Amino acid sequence: MKVIDLRCQSGHRFEGWFASDDDFLEQNGRSLIECPLCADKVIVRMPSAPRLNLSGAREPAPGQAPATPPDAATELQTRWMQMVRQVLQNTEDVGEKFADEARRIHYGETPQRGIRGQASADEREALRDEGIEVMPLPIPAGLKDTLQ
């Protein structure tokens, strides 16, 4: 299995796991790879050092520099993905019925619970006017399906 560092046109960095370099090239050529954050399908391979999993290797050898910490953008991306996964795991997807279901919950017609779904800008504004708090959260297309 090859782990390849990838980047989309928006600059989001992520890893892809492929059986071989040819497998990566074939999938990328057919636009089967997409950014997990923005669903961009224009993906480039980033230079990377080989990754070695050595049992018992816990600290850098004398004279060897320790692993560099992730940069701020990578850290932010990681935290954002964790937050999105948390929202997906702890809310019910009510789809296009979001505004109606939010009202039912707000007015006590159905039990309180976390929900997510789609609402137009006008629907969100109307909900806010009624005192119902809503927040748009863009969810990457790759996360809308079942998480593995």
C-alpha cells in the first residue's frame, strides 16, 4: 500500500492510499479522487519522504532531528474535519425538511434533538426571525456518505 501526499487547487492537503503509483495515476486520470474538504477533483501529488514503520523506533536517532510539527493550516484543517465528523455523528439528517423540523422542535411539537439538513438563505433568515438559532455548515461531499 502506498501513502501519497495530495493537494487540491484550493491548497487543502490530504493523504491518499493506493495499491501502486499506477493505481494513483489511473484513478486521478479518471477524476475519481476528490478533496475531502471541498470535493475538488483537480488533485496533484505533493513531494513526500518515504514513510517507514519500524517496530521499536520511538525516538529519533542521536543527531537526527525530531519530526516537524504540522503547520498551522494542516492543524486547522484537521480540527475542522474533527468538528464536522462530531456534528455528523451527533445530529440527525432531516434533509430538505430542515426548516419545518427546526420549527417543530422550537415550538415543542417534537422532542429536542440536534438536526442538520438543507435550508435556503431565506429559510434560515425566517428561522432567525422566529428566534430559532441556525448555523450554516458546509459539509464536504466525501463526508456525506457513510464514514469508514
